[in-house]
Amino acid sequence: MTQFVVLLRGINVGGHNKLPMKDLREILEALGYDSVQTYIQSGNAVLSAAARPDAAGIAAAIEKRFGFAPGVLVISAKQFRAVADANPYVDEAEEPKHLHISFLSQPAAPDMDALSSRKSATEQYTLTDDAFYLLAPDGIGRSKLAADVERLLGVEATGRNLNTVRKLLDMLA
């Protein structure tokens, strides 16, 4: 069995697309995944499976039960750890919630000028094939770049702050 991280996009935000984590665990277990654990209400799960979980199948099962299909990103434990280990701002992030890692569904080919134009003077970012790291010391909620990152990257992505990434790493241990 191999461990995977499943990240859902756009659930339990502003009262929309409500999906209790108890129900997410039930759905994932019904799909045949083992050792399912969830973390906070934003759609983070760690599970074990013989083969890579089917993101489309997970989204379809959620849609069947709840009437909406969230974006689903499935990341192997090995890849998740590699993205976390490659974090270029771990020493600069005095407050872990100010460091946001967006996991990418595929490598991006963004307009780097557009990314740079949205960045504030205090922000720093790094783009790799698997992730977009954004250090926003003034807060992610105030960041124009964070608000537009998925559109500017041109690929599906879902972000988690460093606290959440660390907790998911602990769950993988």
C-alpha cells in the first residue's frame, strides 16, 4: 500500500460547497481506500491505496452525494514530501500561515511578467514544476498575487499554508 494526500479545492468556503470531513472519510472509504484521515474542514485527506486514487472518481462520488464536484488533487506521499522539502522560504517564514504552497496539477507555463506585476513589494515567490511557493508577510488575504495565482499560472492548483503542510507531513509519518 502506498500513501497519498488528497487535496480538495473550494469546499466549505463562505458557506458554499459544504462537505463535512466525516462524510469525506466515508466517501473515500466506500471507494476502497484505507487508513483515511482528514485534517481541518478545508478538504485535506491522507490515505493508503494499492494504486493511485482516481481524482475524477472522488469528485464524482462527492457530486453524487452532495451535488457539487470539487477540484481534487491527488499527490503521492513521496511527491508531497519533495514539494515540502523544496520550500525555499522555510527560514524566512516567521509566521507559517504567511507561507502558502500551491500544489499544481501539472507544470505551469505562466506569463512571468503578469505574476511579477501582481506581487507586492514585501512578497516573494518561487515556481517549480510541482508547486508555487508564496511568502506573503502582510498576509495571504491581502495578497493580490494569491488571489490570482491559479489564473496567472494557467493550471489547476490548490494552496495550503505551511502549518497545514506540516500537519499533513505528520499524518504521513
